[in-house]
Amino acid sequence: GLPIAFHGPHQAGIATPVQDRLHFTTFDVKTENRGELISLLQAWTRAAERMCSGLDAVEGGAFPRIPEYPPGDTGEAVGLPASRLTLTIGFGPTLFRKGGKDRFGLTGRKPEALEDLPKFRGDTLDPLRSGGDIAVQACSDDPQVAVHAIRNLARIGFGTVSVRWSQLGFGKTSSTTPEEQTPRNLFGFKDGTNNPAVDDTATLDQHIWVGAEDEPEWLRGGSYLVARRIRMLIEIWDRTSLVEQERIIGRDKAEGAPAGLRFERDPVDPAKQPPDSHVLLAMPETNDGATILRRGYSFVDGSDGLGRLDAGLFFLAYQRDPRTGFIPVQQKLARADVLNEYIRHTGSGVYACPPGVTGPDRWWGDTLF
Ligand code: HEM
């Protein structure tokens, strides 16, 4: 596909047709110097602009004129197209305040909605796979391009930030383009059928983008990202009967039709749903309208040493406000979803994603600083 424009009122990588691959990384900021943090965000923005259009990370790139220096680009994407690369940045609560400390004079600028997520019933979170001052989501159709982008941002940030945790993903699990075939997750079900479409601007304006009257002002046109690493106990699932699998999800496995209906795109009928199906519990109609944009990926991180695949769904969801989006839905799912017998939430993060960079003189987060 053609390169995806980096510049615009919203960051790319949110209402962008989902690419095939993910490299998601969070960073902790090591410096306490506000100016150094700003310089890094500026340098990152310039590198992101270049990489998203298929260029090397910096001018001179992989083959600098002075070979006595380490190259400014690591080189593994030389000759590869941009492969629809998008880079999307978000700021975690700890960027604004960490251990009671206001490192960058940002505490007063912290969005009220940007609080650590509450503990949900059944959470088994690994602190080494959670949080982070800054998150970057790299999506591309080529895993090498996504990995290259994150690697070069980490390289540019050397000394200023360090990688906290990172997740690779494949096989998008959420469609945002209804005209295309819906992808399947590792439980074998079509995933993303009832997801806002990227061209449904009315829904995006109402539920995904921080609105023109929302506070804080610096975040208008941005969004909140919730990331959850959800391990799927696939060996147990694979021994569950097809009828039971379909009852748990509330859709049939072959077609993806809602319970009691024929076609994938038939609107879910709550009256026909099993009372505790995932779809019934998660749908906006039973959650005061709570609507999120799911943009997750499957992962298999090898095996766990006990003969089981360390596999699952790296759940990524964008919304206008997590307090009326992910949080209430997950509170309900954590309490009632039969799917919980087959999944474990093992990592978590919430990030405020600033509006898009509107031109070459602007930078990621400039409205915040
Ligand atoms: C729908 C699977 C976790 C929210 C669905 C569907 C499947 C599915 C197969 C039906 C197709 C569709 O409309 O997308 C899974 C699996 C999960 C998981 C395997 C964990 C590994 C979550 C979580 C949330 C969530 C953590 C949010 C807190 C939703 C929503 C829908 C949905 C909002 C659409 C409901 C509707 O409007 O019809 N999920 N899901 N899911 N899921 Fe999940």
C-alpha cells in the first residue's frame, strides 16, 4: 500500500485501516531535564516523519559520509517500502508525576482521565509488562519495518529514555474496514466485526477523539489508548466443544453471525444472546453506549516452559475517555464474562495520545509543553 500520511489533525495509527504487524514499546524517561525531553520529542518526530514515508531515520542514514561514526540509521529497512508504517505516541500518567515528583513541570497539565487503571477482578499483571512514561505503537504490513522504526527511536533516545517493555504482534485481530474480510483471533473467531469503521467520522468524533470542548485543551484531537496483554489459555480452549465456544462468544464460529442470526453483519439481538456471552456483555447497548475502537494483534511469545504456548491477544483500544470507555466495560467483563476461564490479563497501560502533528514545524506533544 501507499505510505500513510504522518501529518494531520489526528495521529495516524488510530483511525487508520489496521496494518498486518505491530511493534509496541513503552519507554521510561531517564533525564529530569525538561529541555532534553523536548529535544527528544522533536528528534523523534523528524525521524518518524522520515520513516513513515519510507526514508531512513535521519539524513545521511545508514551510510553516513564519515564512516568513523556509527550510522544514524541501523540499516535493516534499506530498500524496503514504508509498508503503511504508522507511529503513534502516547504519554502515561508517570510522565506527569512519578513517585510524587513533578520532573518536567507537567503535573498541572495531567488530564483528569489519565489515571492508572483500577485493578480489575482476576488481573494477574506483570509490572515489567505494564506502565511506561511514553508509549509508541508502530504498525506496518512488514514486521521488519515496524521493528526498524522502534529500534531507531530507541537508538535516538539512548541516554534520555530506556525501553521499559515491548510487544510484537501479528495477525491483526480487529477489522476497522467493514468491506474487507474480518480477521480471526487465536480462538479462531472473527474479531472486530462490531468495531467503529475508520471512515465513520460521526462515531469517531463522538467516541474516539478528545472533543473540541473536552479538557485538557492540549489533548483535543487526540485520544486515550488502553493496552492490555491478554494471555489466551489456548490448550484449554482447544478442548472446549464448538457449541460451548460459540455460546461463550455469542457468535457462530464459521460465519461470525450473532447468536440466533444468519450473517456476520446482522445486528446483534440482545434478546437472542446467551445471558453471559462476551458480545452481550461488551456491546455499547448494554454499557450506556460505551464505544471503543479496538486495534489489537495476536501474539505468540514462544512457550512458557510448561508445554504451553505463551500466546494471546495484545488488546489495544482507543477512546475519548477511558472512564466512559474501557474501564466500565472491563469492570463488567471481569465480573461476568465466561471467557475469563480462558484468558489472563498479564500486562496493562493507559496513555494520552496527543493530536496529530500538523506540519514539519510542529512536533509530537508540542501542545502539552
Ligand atoms: C467483540 C473476542 C477481549 C470488547 C468480540 C468478538 C470476539 C471477541 C470474537 C465478536 C466479534 C466482534 O464484534 O468483534 C475477544 C477475545 C478477547 C476479548 C478473544 C480476549 C482475549 C475484550 C476486552 C474488551 C472487549 C478486554 C473490552 C474491555 C469487545 C467489544 C466487542 C467485542 C466492545 C463488540 C461487541 C458488540 O458491539 O457486538 N470480542 N475479546 N473484548 N469485544 Fe472482545
